[in-house]
Amino acid sequence: MRVYLTLLRRELASHFVSPTGYVIICVVLLLLGFSIMDMLPKLNGDATDTPITRIFYATVYFWMLMLLTTPVMTMRTFAQEKFTGTFETLMTTPVSDTEVVLAKFSGALMFFMVTWLPLGGYMVVLNEYTNQTTTAFDYRTLLCTYLGIGLLGSVYVALGCFASALTRSQLIAAAVSYGLGLTIFLLSLRSLVPVPMAGWQAKVFAYISLTEHLEDFSRGIIDTSNLVFYLSLTGIFLFLTLKVVESRRWK
């Protein structure tokens, strides 16, 4: 545990001492601002019982944040160290492959969650100054939304770590992560998938849909099937990342 915590502090420091980290935070704040501007006309119209978090989740800026920022956050995790040669030095120290993978994943995920902290303030301000019913917002719904964002983010962060472990180039890592992440997202849009609206095919695509699983969280509902879905995907990508890291011993 002590080794893991030491590696975790190292990873967090790499995010917060690098200019890239602050550029990412600025981009997140900018896109969050655009999402608020997009929501204002809807919120200043007729009063609605739809949770504000549900309206935010349905904006294009939410998915832009998820698809564009996570590849940039994770592209340095393994690729930069491989390019500079520090990765081999790290792996010669008394640390296990699992500790390295988990520390890099945890550091990137914590940084990801920090960038989303301003969302809570935006939701409170919107609820206070827009034409909404008193039932359209509560802190339980906001916390559930944060949980959903964290779980969805863990999938994309694990995917980004996997892509970064495959190459020495940060740009290639970001491109692979973005491409795979976009593919998973497009499979979540059932209107784009030519399958029947009923039958086992529809059930399969409904289950693998990232958007449908997140919708429950945005309404303040925690379903164990959603937790299992996101944690399983995260575990799969972390397992693949670990196998890529271990493959250096086979060369």
C-alpha cells in the first residue's frame, strides 16, 4: 500500500505541475460554460420537473468533455515515460506491475474528478435563478450525477491508460483513445445502430449503451446493474493495460 500511495502522489503531481493539466482545466470550464448557455433557453421557458442534471447530461457539450478531455488527460500516463526512458527505470524498482497500473489510473481519475468540481456550483446557480420547480433539483440528484460521471469517467480513463500503454507517442495514444471512446459512444446511440427495436438484439444494445446507464444517475437513481456495467468495463480495460505492461517481459 505504501508503494501504491507513493506512486499515486507522483502521478497526481505530474498532472498539477504540468501546464497541460491547467490547460485541460480551462477547457473543461469553457465547455461547462457553453453547456450552461445552451441550457438557459430551456430553463427560462416553461417550468419543468425534469432534473437540471438530466438536461445537462443531454447536452452535446457533456459528451464533448468526456470524449475530448480524457484522451488528453491519459495520453502521458505510459507513453511519455516510455518515450523519455523513465518507464524502464521505474519498472526496475521494487514495484509490481499492478501497483503501477492502478496508481496511474487512480491519479488520472482523481484529476478527472477535480476538473468536474465546478459543475456543482453551476447547478446550484441555475436552480436558483431560472424558472424551475422546487423538485427539479436536489443535492441527492447532484451527488448521484457525480457518481455517474465518475463511473463513466473511470471507463474512459481506463481506456486512455490502455491506449497510452500501447505506444511511445502521446499523440498516437490520444488518437487511439479518442477513436475507441468515440466508437463506444456511437454504439450507445441506438438510433445509429441498425437493429430491431425489439428482441434480444435491442436488449443487448440497450445494455451496452453508456447513455442509457448514465440517465438513471442523472435522475438520482442508483441501480446496481449500472454500477456493475461501468465497473466491469473499467476492469476490462485495466486488465488489458496490465497485460500490455507485462508484455515487456516477453520481448
